[in-house]
Amino acid sequence: MKALRIADVSIGLEAESPTMEVAFADTHTAFLVESARPEIEVSAVWSELSPAATGVHLFDAPGAWHLTRSNGHCILDFFTPLRGGVPYKKLTASCDWSRGRVALHRDAYRSDQPVRPLDYPLDELLLLHYLSQRSGVIVHGCGIVDGTGAGYLFVGHSGAGKTTTALLWKDLPGVTILSDDRIVLRRREGRALMHGTPWHGESRLSSPASAEIRAIFLLDHGVANGFGPVRPAEAVADLVARSFLPFHDGAGLMSVVSLFEQILAEVPCLRYCFTPGPAAVEAVREWARRGDG
């Protein structure tokens, strides 16, 4: 089975409807693998969808999607202004997020083209919830792997300089840009790892590679390049504020906070004020050479 693999989690996809031809999004191409037993199994079917599911309301992204829990399932309804209050797509998933069924409203799709049931934001939401129950999290960051294999995570809100940082590093020998916008953090076999995702920013740079994290830098603009200390509690709060979290799930939130605490006990975290230019790259490399962590 063809599957989408992100952060060592494979998401399999198959059509239930014989008249349906499914495909993956263009951004998924580098992340596709063959998997006989994917961790997450998703089937797709045509359906005549009615207004959004009833049940316990969990979260609402106005005009885009909302999440409810009903009859032991988690249900994601997806909307477009063209369809008003009737969803064009609905995912009904087990509440451990390992199994799901995507119902697609037939009239919302062209009949002469394959459909992409896992296109954004369903792919990200599915992985976000799956990881939150398994010591993983998606952060708003730029992940860079240098020629030695060391991973540097630059974390920041929109406009903080993630794409600028990616562009400063991208043409340097041996460097891999995992993404300039969204990075998955996991802790596996005693190592803090960062993984590339297909959800890139303006640079359109992404990679399915991963690396052990050498350092975490909280980005901020400055008139010169410099590093400052961050207290552990402040670092956890900053990472939480720059992450994509299941706010409706208390256990999931606690799992993510615990993951950050573990990673920060092992990996140096600094506030990095930088000014765009080659000197910003050299400042990080000089920090690494000195072993300031």
C-alpha cells in the first residue's frame, strides 16, 4: 500500500468506493513510501454529507474545520465558503487516531480527476492528534541539518525569521532544510529528534529526513547576532506557545509539556537575536565550535 510517512509514522490510504481514484497531494511526493502495515489506516468513500456532526464540541477553526466527539469517535468536518454549513469532507476516526474513514461529498469534487482525501489540513490534524498521544508534537520552526549531521531547530511565530534562516543556510555544502515552517519533535531511544514535514513556508523547502537536535534557538530580530540564556520554565512556555496543540485534550497537552521538559533537560535552548546575512550562520557555527551548550 502506498503511504504517507512523516516523522516515522506512516499513513495508509485506500478507496472504499470502486468509482473513486485516490491520490496524494503534490507536497507529499517526497514523503511517500510502500507500507504493508501503516501506523494509521485511512479509507475514503463517496457520500452525501449533511450539516456538521452533532456531539460533544471539542474545537472550532471558524470557516475551516471543527472537531466533535460522538459515539466513541472523533469527527473532523471540513468546510468551504462555497458550501455554507455543509462540509465537503468528514473524517470519522478512532479516538486513538490510528483508524479513520474519510467521507467526501461527491458534488464538491471534479469527476475527471483523482481526489486527494489527505490534503492539508487533514494530513496535519491527523498526525498532530496521533502524536500527542505518543510523545510527539508539531512545532512552528525551521529545522536545519548541517554537514556533520547536527540538527539546529529555530523556533518562532510567523515573521520571526524562519524562512529567512532557511534561505541563509540552504545553499551551503552538506546542509539539509527539513522545513522552514513546521517540524515534528519526538524522543526515541533516548534521543531528541526533529523530523521534516511537507508543510513548508514561503521557501517551499522540505525534506523527509530527520536529525538529532544539537540546539534549539528561539528566534528574535536584533541589530546584531547574539545568544541569551533562557530559564527552563520560560523555554517550555515559549515552545508551547509556538506549537500546534490539541487544546481540547488535557492528557495530550500534558504529554507534550512532558516531552518538552525531557528534551530541554538534554538539549541547550537559547534566545537568538539575529540580523539577516551570512554572519547569522557563522554565529551559530561558532557557538557550536565553542561547545557553548
